[in-house]
Amino acid sequence: MSEPLLERLRRINIDDKVGILKKPSDADVLAEWKRSGVRFAASSARFEGVYDSAVRKLLDCIVPTGGVGGSEQVSQAVTGKGSDISSTARKPILHEGGIYLGCWLESTGSINAELLSRFIPSVSEASFESFADFQREDGQLPYKITEHGAAYRQIQMVTPLARSVWNHYLLNGRNQPFLRKMYSAMQRFDEWLAAYRNTRGSGCVEAFCTFDTGHDLSPRFWHVPDTPHGDDARYCNPDSPILPFLAPDLTANVYCQRLYLHKMAEELGETGTDWKAKAEESLNSLFNYCYDEQDEFFYDLDRNNEWVKVQSDVLLRVMACEVGDRDFFDKTLRRYLLNTSKFFAKYPFTSMSMDDPRFDPFSSYNSWGGASNFLSLIRTPHAFEHHGRYVELTWVIFPILSAFLSVERFAQCLSPWTGKEGYTETYSPAILCMLDYVERLSGILPTPEGQLWFTGLVPYTMDHGEEVANETGYSRTIEGSEFELVNTREQAVVYRNGELYLQFPNGIRAITDRQGCLKSIIGMSVRMIEGELRYEGKDYPITIKGNEIQQFDLGVFTSVSDPGVIAPTYR
């Protein structure tokens, strides 16, 4: 344990790290960050500097946004909540960043805001609410919100909004008026999708254009227009020989949405809609129309009932929507996601399968035709952790954190070969990826389920033997208690309000409740971890395998899950 690192962690002044504030709203946002108690220190000044840069640039992506009027079909038929819209316009919300001047439903308004919720929850809540505030009377949600107002040209949805909203709700005090507002908006949008995006009667959600899924330049949408017919999300080009597509990622999105709308309905005491049955209908349609059993892959089905045989990150998107059980997910890992001839590049995950002749590795422009995109990277953890694949997830995190060592701009995508950053800059998914991956690997992560994750790993030296960080320090304030975690390559030490109370070998995640009471441990390395865990002054011998979960009760560790570890493949 490095005492100097702990001392430096405690001396960190966030004001010094951020520097001169650029906007009046930054002061309130920074004050909220301080209340989280999040501070990070590393033995590598370079890596710590990149983290500090991420925090500074995050402030650039948080701005007041939204007026009525503007371009790209800005609505004149919003749901009559002028005062709500005015209020939203005054609140800072999260922007995508770089050239993307606005908040996008597929990312900034869902997965980005979900991650930000652990650091600056008021901005996340305002970002979520802005989509409900600008909902059209017919139920359509905007696909983006900018300084000019809301735009509705396409649907552009990937991460299920309901899951992000639900996780924010659980993590930040269970604000029922907020939940009710969002539930009502998403219920009406579900009805809109059923009315306008099921023209073939399959029960799947249909893609009318490239931008519906945000898959710019993907071969998945070659010979398909970027936008819907007449720039109206309700219509598809009637002269297209292949549209509309029955889209697996859009269908999986609605499946997952409905699962979480069921949770919300129960929480709010709502009756009258059987969301579980609706979710099952979406799942059945997904497998009946979009799943190729021979390839074990999800494809679009075109208007001629031909599969669009393009293997893209659609697979990862579907998996992040909680489709299938662990055995099903494990098959995708072995055959695709951890396969170095498919998606498991040196810097994963590619947006196209690398063995496809249409694969394009270049990252110097906005492309989902091959490059590794940070939006994929921040969607990845949920897919893996939902099925208990914690160790395998670290094999994604290690190379990406190594790539961050050379980051200067926080771009949209990385070269899958070199890890060099590509198109645009100050891109909030890349910034939040840095913050999220550090917290998952070496930090203190609060979960919606009321747990705290203390992970005893440090970034590994992957590139050219250059140290990323051999020691790290991380702090968080939870319900008035300050927790600190110091990691070395040998051990992890946790302090609560300045007092050491938990110590365990490197390679383990300790899970506690929000007061710090130990509940379980997880093996976070492919190697078996043996040693002693010290908790509140007592030593406990431990032996734990990769991905194994051991419950701690009455001073005894008992294995409750042991799925093993799935190795990378090369076929």
C-alpha cells in the first residue's frame, strides 16, 4: 500500500484540477461533482493528467439547451407544456460534444446520461426530462435536442431509454414525479412505434433509413437513404427495393424498454398494460424474423424477406438489451465478440466484423463501417455484467485505458489496430468511457441495486511496455461517509472515514452495501486468487476463481456462482 499516493489523493483539490471555469453554469455543476467526493490519483502523472483532462472537458459538454423553433422539423406540436420547456431550457443538459451540438436520444439522452448519473445526477435528470418535455402530441420523442429546439426527422434509438431512466431513479433517491413523467412519455412513444414502425405486421421495429440506428457509413445500410421519406419519421421510401428493414437492434431496444416499463408500472402502481406480455411479443418477433440459427447472429430482414448479411455491432447492441440467457451470451463471446477474426481487435470492439471484405478500419471520419467507437465501448459493460462476465470485460477495459494514455482530444472513435484517436474531439461518450472504465477497474462504483463495488485491479501495461498506472487511488462520498480505495499490483485497501476497514488481494472485487458492510466478493482475474481478506479487524482466508461470486455471511464465504472464464478465440 502506497501511503504517499493516499496522501496525494486526500490533498486533491478539484478546483485546481479543473482550472478556470468557462460558463456560469459550470460552478453549480462542479459543486455537484465535489459532493460526489470523486477524486482520482495515479502513480503515473501522465495517466492522472488524462483523467483530469476528461473532467475538464466534461464541463464543456454540459450546457443549457433548448428553445422552441429551429431547423430539421423542429416541432410546432409539442405537448403543451410551455413552462416545463422553458424550465428545461434553463437547466444544463449533456451534449454529445465535438461537432455534435446537441443531446441525442441514442446516446447522450440515454447511456451517456446513465453514466453521468453517478457523478452529476442533476444534469442526467434534466437530460432525460428534456426528451419528455419536447415529446410531440402524437407520442413521438425527438431524436435530438439542440439550441434550436427539438428535431424529429428520424428515431435514432439504441440504448433503451427506460433502462437508463430506471437506473438513474434507483441510484438517486427514487424521485417519483420524475419517474411518472418519464414513464408516461415512454408509454406514449411505445404506442407511436407500434403505429408507425410495424408496417409489415411482424411485431419488429422497422428501420426506414441509416440514421434510425445511427449507423453512419455502415455497409448494413448501403443503398439505403440516410433519412426517412420526406424527412418524416413516419414514412419509408416507397420506391426502395429493400426497405423497410425489420431491425434487430431496434426490436431488442423495445423489448428491453418494455421490461423496464414493467418495473416502472409496478413502482408507480400503474395497471392496465401488461408490459411483460408486450416484451415477450417483441422477443418472439426478434427471434422469428431476425435471428439466423446457423450463423447464430442477428440480421435485418429486408422487404423481400432476405437477410441483410452484414455482421456488425448490432450483435453487441442486442446483447446490451438483455436478450438471451448466459449460455446464449457465452456463445456470442466464443464465436464473435472475443474472436480476433471477428470483433475482438487489439482495441475492441470493431463496428464491423473484421473478416468481412467491406470492413473499413479507418477512424478519421464518422464511420460505423469498422472503427472502434466509444459509443459501443460505453454500451459494452451492461451486456457483460448482466451475464456475470466480469473477467472478460476487463480484457476490453485494459487496452482501452492503455490507449487513453495517449489521448489528447477525446475523439469519437479509435483505430482498432493502433488505438490512435480519430474523428472529432471533446466527445462526451469518450470522456465518460474514461471515467466509467477507471471506476469499474480501479474505483468505487455505486450501483442502482444499492451496492458499492470496490475493484482491486490497476490498469495493465499493454503498449510498448509503457506504464499506465501501477498504483491508483480513488475516493467517493456515499450518504455522508467518505470511502477511499488504494490499489497496487499486490493488494487493495479501503478506508471509511479515514479508518482502514477492508483489505484484500489484487484481482478481487469486494461488494458492500452503501454503508460499507461486506456482502460478497467476485474473482476479477483469470487466475485463481488465494490469500487473506481483512475486514473490520479480522482475517478471512479466501480462494476464488475468475467470475466466481462468493457470498459473505456470518463470517463465512460461500460460492453462489461459478461460471468459469471464456478465453479469446482466433478462428
